Amino acid sequence: MDDEDKEGRSFEELIAAIPATMYVQRGRFAPKLDFEARCEVLALYRQGVARSIIAEAYGIDRRTVTHIQNPNSPHYKGIREEAAKLGADEFQRHYITEQSLSRIARARKVSKDMPNKLANKRAGLHVVRNENCSYDHRVFIDWVDDGVLGPGWYYQDLESGEEWLHNDESSIVSSQACLRLVEANLFDI
């Protein structure tokens, strides 16, 4: 079987018959950050910005931020060497730029203002009574996908039997925010 198989097809025809989806995805793990961006990540971390915010701003995993800043990590040694070469103050001045700060501000605003399904610390049943109430109210807090303001944390006052309620847009961000606003704004019907 030199250049043809039993059916008479050439090697080129056989190769062309292999679907593109069967090939290895080359470059799938291509670097997401260049040297400058990696240095910005380290400078921002050393300035005290949370890993989760940095990861959100740069579109990377929090573990990558840890590898960049960890002096014992075998990864990203060149970044830490750059920081040591410039000195802590000069490194911060050089790599914390208007662009990096605006990235952080956008990521912080998005993560802070958007409802977070994982912020479920206060989900469940609570008994609430404030100065506006003459009796205890059983309030159930849960994530609702089709709420009036969109997906988020809503509550039901089980004493009044009403549908899922909210206090404002900030109350649907987390279960804790929902409970805090229920405790402040609940009243007897």
C-alpha cells in the first residue's frame, strides 16, 4: 500500500477526510496576559487589591494571581525578578496605571452591583420583628431566577402570603443584603 489504500484513495484524500474537530486544539492554553499585564497584576496585588477583583478585571483565574505573587512558585519568576530589580516603590509607580485602575474599577462595580447566587449566607427562614411590626414575621429568603428586577435574592413574608418581594435593586445582590433590608423595612399589613 504505497500512496493508495485498498479503495484507491491517495494519502492526501485520506488526510482530507479527517474532520477538523478530530485534531488537537493548538494554542488552547495560550497566555492571556503579556509581561506588562502580569506586572500590573503583581503591583495591584501588592497594593492590597483582592485576588478575586484582579482575576475578574484581567479575565484570569484567581490561582494565576496566586502564582504571580507567590515568591515560592516556580511560575512567573520573571515578574517577581522585575519587581525586585525596580524596587517595591518604583515597581508600584511604574505598573499601577490609569488603565489598570480603570480595569479594577469596572470589575469591582460589576462584581459588587450584580446579584450573586453564591452569596447565600442568609438564605432560608428567618423570624423578623422591628419597630414597624406588632408581631413576629416568618420571612423566607431565596434565589429567584424570574424576579421582578431579574434574577436575585428575594423574600416572602409567610405571614402575609405575598409573592416574592424585594426592597430595591441593592436588596437582590446577596441574601445578606436582602435580610438586612427586610429587617429595616418590614411592616405589618
